[in-house]
Amino acid sequence: MARRFTAIYSAGRRYTKQFSACYKKHGKWYLGWVEEIPGVNTQGKTLKETKENLKEALLLILETNRILNKKEFPRGKVIRQSLAVSF
């Protein structure tokens, strides 16, 4: 079951972006993952818990990637721009 949800990232900037959240019951657990970003996955005992865990996992991955990129490519060394796509 895929569900679109919005993540709000706030580390000096706020923006809203939509991702596809997928959930699957597996035995007594629910599994959750984001289709667009490998590595964003979680589990929970209830669907509600899994949804909350998935939002937290997504925000942590986005924040970590931003920090790592800023360390590897400091300001002035790369051109950073917003990128929008529609499909």
C-alpha cells in the first residue's frame, strides 16, 4: 500500500516535499519504506507506529545527507540550486 506524505525539513530552511510511503504487514510487524530514497525504511508493531518511525527515518536521512554534503563540498565550491521535476 503506497501513501504520499509530506516531510518538512528544518535546518535553517523550511520546505515541503512529497514522498511515496509504502507499508506492508509482515507477520506481527508492519514494514515501511520510502520508494524514492534507498535506505529510508523502518518497522513497527502497529501501522501508526510504523508511519511515525518512517517520518523520523526520512528526516534523519535528509538531515544527514545535507550535513555530509556541506562538509564534503563547502559553500563556494559547488553551485547549489533548487530542482523541481514533475511526472
